[in-house]
Amino acid sequence: MEKVRTLILGGGPAGYTAAIYAARSNMSPVLYEGLQPGGQLTTTTVVENFPGFPGGIDANTLMENMREQAKSFGADIRTGTATAADLSKRPFRITVDGNIEIEADTLIIATGAAAKYLGLESEKKYMGAGVSACATCDGFFYRKKTVAVVGGGDTACEEALYLSGLAKKVYMIVRRDVFRASKIMQERVLSTPNIEVLWNCNTKEVLGDALGVTGVRLLRKDGTEFDVAIDGFFLGIGHEPGSALFAPYLEVDGQGFIVRDGYSSRTSVPGVFAAGDVADKVYKQAITAAASGCMAARDAENFLIEKGL
């Protein structure tokens, strides 16, 4: 059984930033990167809205730089995924890959949230080449172009409204004849001139060529199929937070996002902190995830000091 002062789970912007701050504070952090080192950001290409890179930066390069920065300060970064947890008492016990057991005085959960996809092969094929689950991240690339957003809830409406300020035309693909979104979001969408709602439609296939997405094939409720020419295909059907392992011990909301104590990273269990998209259902940006990673490391440091650890 290995004993550590600070264990960080998740290798995205939140986890790596937490590791940078924790290592510089002599907390000897151990970080397990999880199933997707680099986090959701690695599903995109160029990041243009992360401060400090006026010409943009490749997403994988940005995450590798964060990783190396954490290592340069002494963070112990490892490959592996948490498979079991016991947060009922401190030190907390985490099992990695089914057979590695670690006890931790403090735990920072930065396991992120995975965007929900339709599960189409063509959707996977054009990921990063016209298919995206983040309008704020990738919308800029579709200025004056035509895009589609799948979904009928608040998330989809928010994505469509954001894209309407950039794109020439925004189609919303809604499988029912009504929105699930709040009334005010519905009104905003329906009053935006360059948003057209395609009701009673399901996505059958994303169309494209060697350069990326060129269109989408839709299936109406009456069984008829038709194609719509688009340049970008955005998913707006929500996110699944990586909190299932910890939910039996921590307070989570109705969607599974970890609940934090006010403007902090503290969770309902003292000594356990949450950073990034696993606790953020509003902003979901690399920069906000990184900022919360800083907060989690500082909160964990203060906890260790208070407990004399």
C-alpha cells in the first residue's frame, strides 16, 4: 500500500494545473492521467482562446506542455485509471487499474466530463474535421459558414445562439416537434433570424470528404430522408461527468456533477477537492478548468497545513 499526501486523478487542464501548483508547494503530488491523457481538449485541433498564444496552439502540444511543466517541478505523473474508491475515512483509499492501492491524505478529483455523442461511425470519422462538441472552442473556424447543432435542450440552444453570432446559417436538428429547453432559451432561438429549426428529425449520417464535413443526412419522423449541406456539425446533447466512482461518498447534483462549497474546490467530504469539468456544467473551458486546478491545489495545501500534515 502506497501512501501519498496529495493524489490527483485526471490528466486534463485541471489535473495538470493542480499538479503544477501542488508540486511547487512541496506537496509531492502523484497524478494518474486516466483514460484520456490531456482530457477532452485533445479531441480538437488548434486552440485559439487559451491566453498567451496569439497565433493559437495545437491542443495536444498545449497539454503536453502542461504535463512537462508539472513534471519539471517534481510531480509524479503516471499512466492509470482509478477503478475503485473509498472516501468514507481518511486517508482515502483509491484503487488504480484494479490492483494498485493508494492511500491519500488529500484527493483532487479532476476526472472531467465526456461529451455525449450520437454513436455514429461517420461522427467518429470526422471528429476534429468538422464534428465538434464545443461551439465556444471551435465556432470561430466556421465564421460565415453553415453549421448544424443537434439537440433540443438548453445546451443545444446555447450552442446554436453562440454559433449564430459567427456562422452564416445555423440549423438545429431536433428529434421531436418541441424543445426541451427553458422558455426563454426557446424564445431566443426562434427569434434569431439565421437559426432554422428542423423539427422531427434524427441524424442518420454525417457526410464528408477528404477535407472534412460537407453535409448531414437526416431522417424525418415520417420516414423520409434528406441531406443538408453544412460545414460543421456540433453536438449539443450534454456531458457525462466522470463522477460515478465518487458519487456514493460525495454530494452530486441531478446530472452527476460534483457539488462544491461556494467559491472553492471543497466537496462535501473534507480533504476531497473537485476541479474542472467534473464539477463545472456551465463554462467547460480549458482556462476555467486550469483555474479550478489551481484552486484545488491551494485548498488541498491549506487543508494539509490545518491538519498538521
